[in-house]
Amino acid sequence: PADPVDLEFGPVDVSMQELNTLPDREGQQAVTVRLPGGATISWQGSIDLAPLNSAGSLAIENSNLDQTTAYLKAVLPLQSMQATLSLQTDYRIEELADGALDVELDGLEATLADFDVTGLDPSARFLNLPSMQLQGGTLSYPENTLAFSSIRLADPQILTWLDPLARLNLLQLAPATADNATHAATPPPSESEEWQVGIAEFALTGGRIGFTDHSIDPAAVVDVEDIELTIREISNAPGAEFPVTLTGRLAAGGTLGFNGRLSVLPEVTAGGTATTDAIPLALAQPYVQQGVNVSINDGLLESEVELSLSPDGSLAASGALGVTQLQVDDSLDDQPLVGWSRLDIDRFETNTATRELELSLVTFEQAFGRLVIKEDLTTNVSQLTVSPVPESEPEAGDGEAEALEPYSVIVGGIVVRDGAMDFSDFSLPLPFATQIRQLEGTISTVDSTSSAPANIRLEGRVDEFGLARIDGAMNLL
């Protein structure tokens, strides 16, 4: 490598008894090699040379992997890597009559401790793994099978981000794409070369993911803590499905979870139930303010959704969700704009393939809205949209992005209970302002694919003694 690697091995201890070439004569041998930093490689077992037949155990203890950084730097954008590896296994090697080797490993176990990686651009300590344990491993060759009873990760921490061009930092670790000629010259593996891999249980506990989106200003930050992930019956057999259980907690508050299934081969598919509870909507503020001059000061999301990921990458979702204690302010006038004590959607269905969204019934409890008509007939709502930044002209040869069809939206109905509204009109010769309270009523079906308007019927109290009735039609979409 570019940075020279110097290692000193020793002392090396070798003990052999009855090493010979006579048939069916086994002896006992042992080798111990001491590595820098107190690590050791040890082997003990038997060797029969005619034909080759060996059985025994091999162990590596406390091997420091720091020196591998010099080699990894040649192919990956890494600055440093630290880890300690311990491994042990029983083995058997036998030479068959045709000269081929039969190899079996049993009781294969490995522990990776204090795994810490720094690198990428900009440089950061993006991966830390205090402990990873592989247990109950077996390997058979030429049967080409590898299996583990469990793989366990304790307290891993991953730092991820999108750069100003919305590129994920971890993609810097992806190998460079080979050209077509290289792919064409490499024959596909034959069926006999394919390995069958299985893991009875993969378990991750105490995980943490830190995410920062630098593609917007100000940057959005989302940290997920106390991640617990269990995947069972993992296999590379075509059509195999793995039960998945996931839970986590957002550092800003709220919890999330998933319970379902995952399949990887021949295509990625997934399905199950995703839940959220008390997720702060303020997390979306950095994204919302890119297009609208509003401030999300309060609001919590809860949901239970059935998800289905198809082989073509499309996602279907259905379920129920609610938003409580929403408070959104007009950030230009620093005044309340909209809010409610509770919003319930008892059933929704959507599909990214058909680009459809259907909601059965939307219920607002104690909803509030503020509408101001100004002297120039503009409103406080019309001024909310942020003026888009002019896009640079595309370079020659750049293809135009394919325009997506807009989503079709159908809302089965809207119910308002105990709502309120502040209304003022300064465009009149005599400016007018009033407050409507105890607003109750319904809005009929809203359909973006139909020109038919929605019927609206609302009734509420005006100030102390007045009454307001709204009975008409409007096209919301």
C-alpha cells in the first residue's frame, strides 16, 4: 500500500508428534504464533499426509485490525479503522479419491469488538460498533453451504447525511461501476458454484442513526435512538421471506415500529404493519419552509399503516392516522394560521404505481383557521407561498426529467366539530372583522378527477349573539 505496513510476528512455537507419510497414521501437532498487541493465532490437531486428512481447531484471539486501514485506503475513502477480531472454529479437511478436497467447519464463532471507522468526504467518524458476535457457524465444501445460528450487534451508531447535492454519504463506499466489457468477459457463476447462506437470527440492540440533510437550508436533522431490530430465517434461497421486527425512538420524541416480512431474491419485496406514536411534526419544518412561509409550532402524528413493497419498486399503503394538537403560524405576520385539537383519518389507501390517494372520512375536532382579506384583495393565505429560486439552464446534452402524472385524490367526506375561525376583510369601505365559534358541519366528497364541486354546510356562533350559516359548493382541488 501507499503507506508501508510493518508487522513483527513472534515468538512462534511449533510442536509436532509423528508427522509422517504412512497411510492412516495420525499424529498430534500444535502451532502458536504471537502477533503485535498481544494477539495470538493458535492451531492444534492432526495431519495425515497420504492422503491428506486433517482435523482440529483454529483460533485467532484479540487480533488488532488497525493495519488493514493502509490497504482499505487504496479502494475506499477511509481515514482510519480500528477493531479487534477474535475467531475460533473446529475443522476437518479430507482429500477425496479424485483429488478434490472436502472441507467442513463446525462451531465457527467470531467476535468483532470496538469497531470504529472514520472517513468519507467531509471526513467524519461515521460508524461505531462496540460488539458484533457471530455464533453457531457451520461451513461445508463442496456442498457450498454456510450457516450461522445468530449474528448479534450491540449499540451500533451510524452517522449519515445528504450533501448539498442530495448525495448520501454512505454511497461513497460503493465500488466503482465496471464497464460493460468487463461484465461481458466475466461468465455468470454456474449452479454448482452458488453458495447457500442462512442465518437463523440477526439481532441488533441499542442502535442509533443520526441523519442530517444538507441539501436544504437550514439543514434538517433526524436522530433515531434505541433501535431494536430482529430478522429471522435469513436465506439467499429464491423466494425466501424473513420475519422482521423493528422498533425505535426519535430523539425529538415519539416512537416508531414495523412488524412484517422481507424478501430479497429474486427481487426485493416487503410487507407488514408500520406504526408511529407521538411523532413531532416540527421535524418537517425545514422542508415545509422551503415552499411555504409557515411555522409548525406543535403537532403529533400517530398512525397504523399496512405497507406493501412490490418488485417494481412501487409502494402501497393503507390504514388510519391522526394528528393531535396541531398549531401552525403564519411566519410573515407572526399570527396563528391553522390548527386543531385532533384530526382523524379513519381509513386511507394510496399506491405509488397508480398515483392514487383515497380517504374515507376526515374529522376535525376543534379546528381553527384565520383568514384575512387585505386592502389589495390579496389574502394572508395567498402570501404564504415561497417564490421559487430560478433554476439554472440545463447543460447541453442533459435530458429533460420525465413529468410525473399528478396524484388523483378522493376524500369521502369532511366533518368539522366545535371549530373556530377568525375572519377579517380590510378591502371593504368599512373594514370588517369577526370571530366564529362552535363551528359545526360537513363537506361532501372531494374528487380531484371530477369537476363536480363539493357541497359545504357549516353553522357557527358569531361573537356573542350572532349566527353564521354557510350552505353552498366549492371546488377545493
